Amino acid sequence: MIDQLLPPAVASAWAREDRTDVPLYPEEEAALGDAVDKRRREYTTVRACARSAFTQLGLEPAPVVPGHRGAPRWPDGLVGSMTHCAGYRAAAVARAADIVAVGIDAEPHQALPDGVLEAVARPEERSWIAGPGSGAGVWWDRLLFGAKEAVFKVWYPLTGRELDFGEATVTFHPREIGPGHASGVFAVRLLVPAPRRLDELSGRWLVRDGLSLAAVVLPAAAPGQG
């Protein structure tokens, strides 16, 4: 499903069930260490998704080892993003010549735990979520959390800096809302000084099959645009 939110230059793969038949590269195994079974299954399955995306780009599979804060370290010349939640794993990969950065996030489509929205949302975002214009049938608090996670996954590889939830504001624009599904776009406004082009971020979102999905893609600048 995450492929519905991504442009053709981004290859992606997803899984609803864990893979147990995918051997890890030695580097991946070393990074995983003595993780519990749940962590091992999600770690392995999301890397199987990444290998499928490599193949779609005509590339040989390669190890993807987590770096600082768990951010995946992609092979030279590639950018990408991974996500996993209960019942869903996904990876998205692109050539750096085509895409500057990509961030994806998947969440269960349900309300955030008590107290989390206050830590995630700015006052204007909470006001919109609570208002009549947001639209029924969507857990906007959870979608907001996922959208900001996707923003961070674009921001961090390009800056090496943290981005607090309160340092970006997200505005949702629903396009379709129906029973059990919804989709649309969102605009991002960064409230801290940002490198060139990061002030152009926007994203797409989808709610379907019990999942809340968000993606942010920053394409390479077109010729003549710097």
C-alpha cells in the first residue's frame, strides 16, 4: 500500500506477515545482536522489503545497517526509508540522483495513547483535530504522529540534527473519506531554520485496512532550479 503514496522513481515493498526465510548479512546480524524474537522478526522482514526494492531498481541486494538513532545506512548512491508497526513492514528506496530524501511511516489506525497528542501536536493542530472540519472516520491524532515521523526521516539524514514534534506544523488536506478508507495530502511548515529546499516539504497520506500511512518525498532539483 505504501507504493500508492510514492512517485515512480521510488521503489518500495511491503509485507503484512513476517518473513523467517531471509538470511541476514553478517553486518546486519551483528547490529541486531541479542534482540528478542519480535524485534528480530520485524528487523528481518523490513530488510527483506528493502532487498525487494533494490531489485526493482535493477540493483543487487545489499546490507542495510542501522546507524545513529536507528536510521538505516543506505548503500552509496541510494536514499530510502523503513517503517514497521503491528502487522505491517515497508521499505522505500530510490537513487540519490532522482530523489534527495524519502520518509515513510506506518501506524495502526487507532487513537494515540492518552497524553501523547499533547506531546506531538502544536496548539493549532490540536484545535483543528478537535474541530468539525477535520472529518469523521480518521484518527487524525495518529495520522499527525505518522506524518511528523515521515518528516523527521527526511530531515535527519540531510541535517544530522534532531527535530522536535513542536518544530514542525502539519496541515492536512483530505481528498477522499469513506467507510474504512481515506486519503489526501499534507503541507509541512518548519518552524526552525532549515537548509535550502527543506522548506518545500509536503506529503501524502492514506488510511486503509486498519493502517495509517504517510510519506514525504523530496525530489532532486530539476535542471536550472539548483
